Amino acid sequence: MFAQISQFMDAGGEVLYLIAVLTFLMWTLIFERLWYFHTALKHDVSAAQAAWEGRNERKSWHAKQIRRQLISVVSLSINQNMPMIRTMVALCPLFGLLGTVWGMIEVFNIMAVTGGGDAKAMAGGVSKATIPTMAGMVAALSGVFANTILTRISERETLLLEDSLVMDH
């Protein structure tokens, strides 16, 4: 299996290694967010709720600003790394496009050297042009799916926190 993966990576060229690293980093951040939502988020929400419930007065302008600050602090924790994930999702197809250009330059170089008569050598360049494109798109699609789920979770958790910090009771 390792030999097949190595052969695939070699067929895709150097850019495929960049896409693999980018995809690994993107999914590391995605799993970090999922881990946060299932573990530390409950503690952060509980701390904000305890700070709010510990106040004697919850009706004034000052209390409203403290509520906004508590929500903002937890919201920052909830949305941590989300912009980085979105950026990596956007970079995946761009790296695939870079691989396409790199492979096509190799094809044109082979055509210039051999006069276009070596179809086998040109096929290697075409392979280096198409495999990174496919890999970049697959990585981006998986990242879009995960980012959509994370965004919905973060929006839901922020709204639940806002609803739990009641102004006047």
C-alpha cells in the first residue's frame, strides 16, 4: 500500500506533496475544533453562565455590556481557527491549479526538446497536470463539507449562549 501511495505521489509531482501537507493541516484544525466543541466548550459556556448568574443586577446598560463581553469572549473561543480553515479550503484548489500549470510546463518542455514525438514522456507531464488538480478539488470539497458543519455548530452554540444569559430575571 505504501508503494502505491508513493507511486501516486510521484505521478502527481512536487505540488501534490504541498497539497497533502495543506490537507493534513486543514484536517488537524478541523479535528481540533470538533474536539473543542465536545470538551472545552461546555466549560467555557458554564464559566460565562456562572459569571452572569453571579451578578446581582442584570438590567442596566452596564450589565448589558458585561453580557455582551461574556458572549464575545466565548464566541472568540468558538470561532478560533475557523478563518484559517476557510483559508486552507480556498487554497486547496489553487494548489491544484499550480500543479496543473507545473505539469503543463513539463509537457511543453518535453515537446520543445523532443519535437512532440515522445507521447510516453508527454503523458507523464499530463499526469502531473491532472492529478494535483483532482487532489486539490477533493481536499477542498472535504474541507467545505467540514467547514459547513463547524460553522453551523459555532453559530448554534453562540445563539444558545446568548439565549442562556437572560437579561432580567
